Amino acid sequence: MVRLCRYVTARMEVVIVKIISRDSWGAKPNKTKFSKLGEVKGLVVHWSAYPVAIGNQAEMDQLKQIQRLHQVDRGWNDIAYNFLVGDTGQIYEGRGFGNRSAAQGGNSRQEINYNNKHYVAVCWLGGSKPADQPSAEARAAISWLYEQVGGELRPHSSFKQTDCPGDAWRQWIIEKKTATIDELKKATNITAEDLSNASSPDMVHPQFIQKKLDIIIAKLENIENKLKLGRIIQ
């Protein structure tokens, strides 16, 4: 099944996202029932470390190759990622939203369990060469997915020593974080002085309270988007 999702960003830009279900790309069934995600802390970006897939068929072929690597060669339950994204900008369902990944890793078993339980994993279909660059469509798709997940945006290399997901994605994540902070500052118009004086009785002012309410509303909308994504994938 293919789902077309019409999404309006905070900048009032209309984004059409295509989500390809497991059945549509030909996924093998998972060996056992998936464990569920805990409280979601954010989205983690990976690369597949295979050559950049060019076109829909090449993307689906690579998905099957990754699933075979994970299920057969490594003996895992299923493909490790929640979602995968190709340079076409299409989002492919892996373990899906709400299910625990097996992708993050860590420096101890305890860290690995925590990281997989609390972070959604998305994998870009490329990265066989360090200089590989994701397309604008791939970046837009992962940006949209991050809008749905919320929380932190992190590269795989922030969990363990690895080149994944490459310098291009790490730089994109830095720029994305900076842009998000700048947009939040602009939207709320709360200065550093406001924040340092937030405990003052003078700050119990309708305008300041409204700004706080706006932030809360934005967070609630983010939660609503998560629920919508869960319904889309089901």
C-alpha cells in the first residue's frame, strides 16, 4: 500500500510525502512480534553504507538486500530501521512507527537497549563513499519525518564510534538544529533577559503567559502529528 500524505509545515509550505508500506516494497515478515517503543526521545539518522540507490526499483532492491543482511546474515528479527528513505524522497516502512528499532547501538548492553527503545531510526539508502551526498528530496523526507517524531535530531555517530551517517548528514543535522532554534526564538520573541527573569513576579504578564501557551500548543500539535503518523502506518 502507498500512502500520500499532504502536510502543511510551520512556514505554510505544502509537502506531499509518499510512504511505501512493507507489503508494497516486498518485505519478508518479521520473525517474531516487535517490541514496542518507549517514550520517544527523538529521531536518529543512519546511512545504509551501500551505493546510492537511483530510482524506485533500485531503492526497493536495496531494502531487500538490507533486510536479508539483518535477518539472515546477522540473525536479527527484521530490518533494523523504523523507516528508510531514498533519493527519490519516498519513505519506506521498516519496523514502522511505534516499534522498537535495532539500529542505534551504544557502548554497553544497557545503552543499546535504552537507545533502541527510545529513539526512532531512519536510514538513507546510500553512503558507500564518504563523500556521498543525499538529494534534496531525501533531506526533505527526513525533515518531514522529524516533524512527526519531534524531540532530538541525532546522527548515529552520536551513540557510538562510527562514520554513519556521514559528514553531509551530520552537517545537515547541525544546520537543522540551528534553524529550529532560530525559528523558535523568532516565534516566541522571548529574549535571554526574559528567560533570566522568568521567576520574577513581573513576568506574570498576559503577553508572557501567551507566549508560553503558544509553545505548549506547538508541542501538542507535534504530539498530534505523531498520532497521525501512527494511524497512517497502521
